[in-house]
Amino acid sequence: MDVSLTRVTLEPPVGFLAEEATLSWRVAAPEGTLKEARAPGMTQLVVRPNLIVQRRKVALPTDVGSLVAGVCADLVRHVVGISTIDTDEFAFADGAVGLLLKYTMPGFKEFKLAQMQAARLDGDVFTTVTLSTELTRLNAPTVEEYLKSLASVSITA
């Protein structure tokens, strides 16, 4: 598995094998809006939209449905207050077919976080792409833009 982020390369010690990689993107904060929350009781309230791609090797034989069932089980087990997880078939622009998860979860105070997570299996590598934002930021054009981004994920040999 070859992953680069601004051209970082790594030679791991002998015997180490790549088994998982994570990349993340986040919307830039407007100038002067973020402040560090260092004092007790202070919190950072800005929820910036973000995108995380995670890839990991999996044992075969398996299928994307079984792997997504495991993701759903982990979410339900570890996220207090998570909504029902909607799961639908999802077509990627490169022709691959996977699954799309949509759910919300409690954020800070009255804020609710919304996530859309696309999953695909290519050989023995399971890829999830998760887009997160604050629920009130979602409208039809934004959802369409986010789904288009998720569908754009393609895997090159």
C-alpha cells in the first residue's frame, strides 16, 4: 500500500508490513476564528467539515457487506446516542460498487454531527471514506457535492 501526503516517504524496519493508512482533509478555519481551549471549561465549538480516507488489509475471503457490518457494530457499540445507520449500495465513479452509511451523533451541547461513509473492497484492501460536518450545514447542494466527492475515490494499481 503506497500512500503519500506532500511527498512523505518512509522505510519501515525490516519485517514491518503496511496494514493500515489514514489520510485526512479539513476545511480551513476562517482567519482569527479558532482559539486554543487550554483553560478548564473552555471548548472549541467550531466543527469544520472534514474528510478521512482509511485503508487496511483484510483477510480473505470476505465481502464489503461483512466488513461494513463490522463498522456498524463498532459505531453502535462505541458512539453513545448514534442515530439509526442508513446503509445503501453506492456506485463509485470508477465502476466499483460498495456501500454508503449515513448517520448522526451528538456533538457538543445542541450540535449534532452528520457523517456519510462510503466503503469499498478492492482485492484484500478495505477502503472507507468518511465525510463529517455539523448537521445544520447540510443542505441538498452540499449533500450532492459530498456524495460526488465520495464517489470520486478510485484505486490505482
